[in-house]
Amino acid sequence: MSQPVIVEGAELMCSFGAAPASLIVSPEPRVTVEGRSAATVMNFAPIVNIPPFGMCSSLDNPEVASATAAAGGVLTPQPCEPVIVQSWEPGAQKVFIANSPALDQQSKCMCAWEGVINITLAGSERTFFP
């Protein structure tokens, strides 16, 4: 089954985030699809590629755990600051950009606070992987 190519502005969502974020694709190497830069598994840097998701509700996040403890155990979300330590996985099997697998709809990224980051909207509408 073909999947749309993931490009700059693709919508991302973290399982512990309160709001979606838009993927930012690093300027190099540049391959454009429908006028926007195509993403690879190497576009995983916090803030640079993956912006915050509003508020974080993961108790593995020390800020959330501290605020929740201070509130007598009532979950108290705190501002999201993604901590990504590993690239997207698995990436496209047949499409590479500068020797890195392109991102596809199945790619996921993990936050150190146990959040799973998914691609919810590819950004491209007419271009699909083979």
C-alpha cells in the first residue's frame, strides 16, 4: 500500500502532549516534494525538528512529577520540552535522501519521558512512496 511522503509542516502528535506540532525539516540535504522539503529519519532534534506539544502529562517528566506531587497527587501537566535521543524508526525501506531513509507514515519517535511521537498528517497530498 502506498503512503504519502512526509514533508516540512507534517503534523505530529505525542501520546503525552496536549496539542499537535508541525515537523521542521533541516535545510540540508534539500529534496522538495510539492514545494516543501522532504523529511528523513534524521529530522529528530528537539525544538530544531520536533517542536513542543503544548503541555506534557507524563509522570516520567520530572517537571510534571514535581508539580503533581505538589498538588497532592492530582496530575498537573507542565509545558512540553521534548527530549528525543534517537532517530525516527523505522523509516521508508526503499526511499533514501542523502543516505538516510525518508520518513513514512509508519515512522515513530520516542521522547525520553515515554511519549510516542506519531505522524498524524503527512503534509503531501499528491506524492506517494512506491
